[in-house]
Amino acid sequence: MTRYPEIIDDIHALERPVRFWLAGKKVWIIGKEAGTVRLKTKFGMLVLLEVLYVPDCDQNLLAHKPLIRKGCSVHYTPSGVYVCSPNGETMAFAPERLNENQWTLSDVQAILPKRDHANVASQSQMTSLTHRRFGHPGRDRFNHAIETYKIKNVAAILETYPCTPCDLSKSHREPLSKEPRAEVKEILEILHSDTWGPARITTYTGMRWVLTIIDLKSRMSWIFLLKTKSSYEAFEKFEEFKAYIEKSTGKSIRLIRTDNGTEYLGPFVNRLMMWGIKHETSSDYTPAMNGLAERLNRTLLETTRAIMKDAGDVDLRLWGEAIKTANYLRNRLPSRVLGWKTPYEVFFGKPAKIDHLRVWGSTCVMHIPEETGRSKIGDDRGEYGIFVGYSDEKRGYRVLVGNPEDGKIVTSWHVRFFEKDGSDTVVSGFPAVPDSFDANSDDESARNDNDPEQQYNTTPPETPQQIPAPSPSPAPTISTQARPPTATPSPPPEQTSMNQPRKSGRNANSDPAVKAKHLAWKHQEYDEEHVSLTLECIDNEPKTLREALNGLDKDQWKESARAEWDALERNGTFEIVKKPEGLDEADIVKSGHVFKIKRDSQGKIERYKTRVVARGYMQVEGVNYQDIFAPVARLEAFRLMLALVAMMDLELDHMDVITAFLNGILKEVVYMHPPMDGEECVWKRLPDGFVLKMLKALYGLKQAGRTWYDTIHDAFVRDYGFTRMEADHCLYLVRRENGDFILVLLFVDDLALASNSRKMLDGFKKSLMEKFEMKDLGELRWFLGMRITRDRERRTLGIDQSQYIEKMVSNYQLPTRTAWTPIEKGYEFIGYDGESQITKKYQSLIGSLMYAMCGTRPDIAYGVSTLSRFNRNPSSEHYNAAIRILKYLEGTKNIGILYGSKESNAILGYSDAAYGDDKDSRQSTAGYAFLCWGGVIAWKSKLQKTVATSSTDSEYMALGQAVKEALWIKGLVSELGFKEGNATMTILSDSMGGIDLAKTTKHHDRTKHIDIRHHFLREHIENKNVELIHVKTEFMWADTLTKPLGRIKFMACRDGMGLSEV
């Protein structure tokens, strides 16, 4: 089957449509027509009869079963799959495996049937093309657009008009209740504004949010991409918008309506007051009061999804370009509320031009001017790219060129497009670059210096009035460069050149821009250009050596296993020795193999990986292992490191140690048998009475982690001059006399490295990679399941666990209602007397929440800590409370810790307690939080062990716990060499009684019941290591760590700890 009708000859309708289930997308696809397809391969001509035309098929498919029924044969070899004719001659070769049941044919080219390729498109084709150029508008808006712009050769569409991108991108919802339209006399009299985000994927320039503004009078809209949802960034964009729009129109903004989002607070509100602009906000829980902006967001997102769906499997980082295009098109489409005029016409007082519109995502050729220096004979005068929008700043088209990973987008007036006519939705290939470029062709945009909208943020190129008919696109090229086969059922003929005819005197397939095009679209190579051979062969990873050596991939597994043993032998992991006399067989550790198929992002097999592992559960303490403890970095140290990185604008890199445990030198004597599975052996058979004496650690040994830590520690200290921090034994620092330093945090085999010198850091990494086999992962973006995002210009750094939360949420069925807080205000936790039936399920949920709480979410610390008390015997009420926390996380998954949001390098602590809040034991809950550079670095919510007799006592004991953490932070900062480590650390408390009790001993009688360990804080207050200061309860951010709060106070505490959208 194929999705390309242009390669099908003698196409005819089927008597009965054929339906297929597309498992990947969980939809039915239908074929109603069939015909003949001729493929040219390096083995000759291959004619396929009754090939189905299926427009919604993801890729061209050639099933092997019908070929076998015709007498053909399919042969599997290590180099690929061969398809042979009944007489044994090779017809096609598939060298690469795409996934579990698909292979890719190589050097295959479709032969176009002889047809009339007139440039004049049919009415249905022009209708489809125009619908797509306008961004897939609804029926009424499209039909009125035809009438408004008097577009020729385009028919009005019916309600049943078939359009897959529209069907998939625009869900049917119940209409919102109609609100009375405010009477406005002038443009800019009333504006509505809203934000959308964060997007899961950032744009090429790091944007994740969208700020939208819409004028109530004209419905003209403007959008701005933002990196964060901060009031400062939103304010900057609005200030730029206000300055331009008021100057260009001569009118003033009088009123703006928004929701209660934090992006509209702070400087935004203050400056509106200074400008005399009235600010109206919607009520809580009532976004419909700002319904105009809400509906604008929905319209833009639906259009964005439609045009990206139309473009194929587009790189999702282009969503920012797509949504700007969606807004550009929306302003040029008629609106019912405007009497079927366009927003552009109402706002500017003149009709818009639409002749320059093109299908978003189309392939195009951009003219390269002579001024660039390409003037030699043979130099290209055009460069292939992808059309991604209309320029905001210059008059022209925005084109993605070069390697898409670089995200290079340029603006040009001189662009020629290759659009499809709607028979399929993806641009299917590149023609050759022409020798000359017609700079005055119909596809080029002309200048218009007088268009007021072109001068700011929605700049369209303008062209002559009539939309040109689309140029015919070439048939999809289905050739790739194949690896030479190493074995064939019958020797293939000598390979011949299969290059396309070319106009420019060079091979179009070798053009770097063409290769860049393939990178821009995910899985393009088999979605558009390859014919896939479907095979029912699933490669299950073997569980035992016997399985591995008896399967289809036995040669690969045997080679992989031998390579692993050879690597261990070269590494000096063991030596072969005679079994010592008296050594008990039970003291010899057995071993085994673990098999894994490594695939790339496209599902292709990269390699067969075999790992030799020891069966450590057979080890005996005191015989073949002693000390097995290996320190692990504290998350508090990691977060403090990130705060310092943001504050000082340090370099921050990530490295990963490959097979870290194999580098550890064993101190104990360990003997091991090589793995055997029956009679199978992939390495060498040891003589009777011989065993392996382990010299280095092996995966599975109990002491493997400890030996690796000792090895890397010795390298850091002895070879590179690092000093280990006593506050955290996984944090190392080296400092030069000139002030340059490197800070390394070790978490098993992951290294986070910070430095104020890029040169020093790169030199150290190079040296480290010479000593250990490591991967340099570049800038730190992911660590321990946490995502790290930076804005070095603003000196901010954010961490969140949105991906982890998404995975966690997908495992549970959550209620539809929104949870604004983790725990409902006033909720009381009481033990369960019955026999729980949900213990394991409950413990699993609490454990999952615990990791989010420990990593980046102190806002759920109280709820998770309190609910964990009932792990032994939870009730359904406890489980529902935990589900509420998960529901809260679902709605706030993009919230994380933002360092740099408040520019204060002081380390500040908050301490609080809830007196006797545990109804079963009457113990109190204590909580503390410490902030650095505006973000929280350490927190805890914990039940006090001693029952307090008053709220003052509970606050006093809470201060004792906070002082302990303060001293640890103070000591670590001092070790790192920062002056803040020598300064007095401030801890805030809202209890004057607790502060007085800590500063004096006059209440001795009332504190006799308090454990003596809490009284040590008085000594540190006297020594000025810490200072206690009273703060009003409304500014006590640790309040959320000790009790369930209402929404307003909870959000204030969350913001106070530096938690926000990142």
C-alpha cells in the first residue's frame, strides 16, 4: 500500500473498500482504490499489481506474505533481508531493521506513470490547497474568505468536507454560554490578555509560553513567545507592544482584562496604574469571565495542531513558528461577530492581501543573493528549506535551512515553493536545484513598506492578487544508500548508479540541504522515502545463554558475549587460577549473562549487548565481602550547587561513567565460576579444578558500589588534587591560586561539574576521560530524573520533575475535579483500626510521591510525610487523600524550583510547628525550609518525637531541628570557600515564645520534659552561628510544611519558597 497516488498507474476503484487497523495511532485506515506501481531497484524492474492507495497510511508498505503466496521467497541474513523471485533471483534487498517487524528496502525508486502534468490544478485541488494555506479554518469562515477575497477556481466546502488534520486537531466541545458583547466604539478601548503553557517542548530559542492579546472592537490579536511565566517577562512584552501600537494608531489603550495569573501581578499591575490603564481581572475559578482570550487560545492551538498535523511528523520545536502563523492567518479570516469582515480590515481600515499565503511546512527553495559570495561556476544559487512562517520583523517568509538541529531560521523575499495539491499531506521530496532562479516569479513575495501591520510582529509579505497554481511536485524518491551485502542467496548483479536526473549538474541526493531536510522531520526516511518490508519477526531478548545461541540472532549474540569476555580479560577483571585447596564450593560465586538489544531513536538495532554479572546473593559476609556501604550525594548539596551555579553564572556540565563498577579494585578475595548453560560456552572452557579469581569488581557483587567509590575518590584526591567535602563525601572541590575552581558532585556513575573557567573544566574532563571510559554529555539538562533549565542572561536556573510526574500519573485513574492544594484545608489524619486490603497499592503510591517530594516539590512534603505514617495499615480514606496529592501534581506538573527569581544570595531559613496536630499521639509536626538565591535548597516536614506541652515548646523544638540543618549548610558553604559560610545564618520564626525560650534559660522548669539534644541551639545562638528573627505568620513560608492550608495562603507559601513554572 502507498499514500502517494502519483506513483500509481491504472488506478481504479475497488468493489469493496479494504480497512486496516493502525496499531501505533489506534485508528482505522481505509483503501478504496488500487493500481500498478513500478519500482526500479539495483536488481532490475519490480512491478507490483493491485497496490492499494491509502491516503492515511503512515508509510509505504510491502507485505511479504502475498509475495510468498506468489512463489517468492524471503531470506534472513546477518546483513539484511533478501526478497527473491520464484526462480531464485534477487528482486530487492532490505539492509536495515526499523523496528520489531519492519525492514527498509534500499536503492528503490518509483517510476512515474506517463500522465499529463499540467500546471493548472483542478477545482477540488485548488480548494484543498487554499484551505490548507489558510490554516484549516472552519467551513463558514473558509466559505466567507472565498467570497471576501474573490478567490477564483475554489469551491465552497460542505459540512462533510473531508480533512484529516481538521478532524484530528479540532475536538468537538459543548459551546460556552454566550456572554453579551460589550459596546466599544474604538480599537484599543478594551483589550483581553491571557497566557498559555508551558509547552512540553521548548522552541529552538527556548520558549515555552505564549502571551496573547486581543482587541475587543476588531478582534485583532497579537501573540508573544515567552521563556517563563514571570510577570517581568510578560510586562516587557506588553510594554513593547503598547509603545508601538499606540504610536502607530494614534489611540490609547484604556482597559485590559486578564485572569488572576501571577504573570499579571507585580510590575505589570504597577505600571498599568502609572499609565492610567484600568485593569480588570476575572474571579477565581471563573476563567470564562475572560472568555474572549480563552477562546483565542483555543482557536490558535487548534489551528497550530492542524497545520503541524498537515505538515507530517514535524519537529515539535517548531510549534512557536506554527502558532505565530496561526495567529497571522486568523487575523485574515472573516469573523461572524464582525459581519464577516476580517480583524485586519476592521483594525487597519483596509482589506488584507492573501496572495502570498503558502502551506505551512512546505518544501521551498530560497534564493541566495550574489552578495553572499557564491558567485563561482558550480556554486548553488538556491538553498532548500522548510517554510515555517511569515516574518515579524522583515518583509518576507521565514525558512528553516541547514541542519535543523541548529534551528537556523532566515527571512527571504525570494522563495519558491513546492506545495502539494491536497492529495496527500506531506511534501514528498526535493527536485534538483535550478541553474537560475527567477526572482520575479509568482512564488516570490513583493515589498510593501506602507502596511502598518508589517512593521510590528505580524509582518506579512505581499504579492499579486491571484494565488498561483501549485507547481507539480516530483514523485517520492525511495532510494537510500545501502550497505554492500555480505551474503546473498544468489549473487546480485554489479551495482549501478540510480541517481535522479539532475538539472544543476550534480547529484541532488548528495546535497547537504537535502540531508538537512530529512533531519527536520521525525522518521522521515521511512515515512516518506522508503518502502518498508513488513516481516513477522519479533526479536525477544533471550533470558539465558541457551536461548541466545538457539535463536535467529545466535551469531550476533555469540559475537557480543565473546566481546564482553574479551573486554573483561583486557581490563584485568580476573585471572584464571587453580582452585585453592579447602575452598568450599559454596564460597565460589556463580555468574550469568544478561542480554539486551540496544536501539536508536528510530527503532533500528544499534548493537547486541551482553553483560557478564555475578550472582552476588551467593556471597557470604566475612568470606568474600566486608564493607559494602557507598556514600551517595545528598539532594540538598545538589540543589545548593545549582543555586551557586545560577548566582555566579558558572559553567555546568554532565558526565556519565561507562560500566563504572568494572573500574573498582577488589580488596577481598572473590572466586567465581564462569557462566555455563548446559554444554554451551562462548568464551573458553576452564580446565577441571580451575576458577576465576576476581581482581576488579563486577556487576552483581555486593561490594561493587563501594569499590567504585574508593577508586574514583582516589583519582580525584591523588591524581587531580581535589578536596572532599566533609559535609558531603560525594562533593569534591579543587581551586587554583588564580581563583579558578571546579566543583564535582558524584552520584554513583553520574557527575555534575560546575566551574568558573570553561578552559579549566574542559581540560579536566579530557583528562578524566583518558583515565576512565566516560561520556561527555555537555551542558547539564537532566540529572536523577530532574530537568534543569537555564537562562544565563537573567541568571536563573530551574529544576522540575514534570516527566516523572507524567509517568506517575499515567499509572492511576484520577478524578476529573481540580485539586488546588495537596491536602484539603481542615483535613484531619486519623489511624485506621480495621484490616487494610490496599497496603501494597498504598505503599507504592506513597513511595512514588516521596521521590517527587524529595526532589523538587516541598509543597507536597506535609501531605506525603503525614500519609506515610499510615503505611502499615492504610484506609481507603488515606488512599483517596494520596490520590488528591497526585491530582494536585498533575495540575502543577511544570512547577519546580527557580533559583534567581529573587536576587538574594543570603541563605535564609524558616521554621514552624503545628502543636499537637497528630490526633493519635498528640505529637506536633515541625517543618523548616532554607532558601538560597531565591529558591529552596533544603526542607523537612516531620513529626516530633517528644510530646510538647505547649505551642511554644513545639516551636522551640522545631527551631532545634532547623538549627541542625542550618549548621550543615553553613559548614558546607564554608568548606566551599564562600564568605557566606562565615556569616551568621538567619532563621525566621513566627513564635515569639519559641524565640524567647531559645535565647534564655529562665523557663527551665517548663522545659524539663524536652530532650537535652534540643537545647544545643542556645549555644549556637550565643556563638552567633545562627540568629533567630520574628516574622509575621502571613510571611511564614514553612507554614505549608506543618499543616493543610487554604488555597490563597498555600500559594503564597509556595511562591515564597521559590516554586514557580519553570
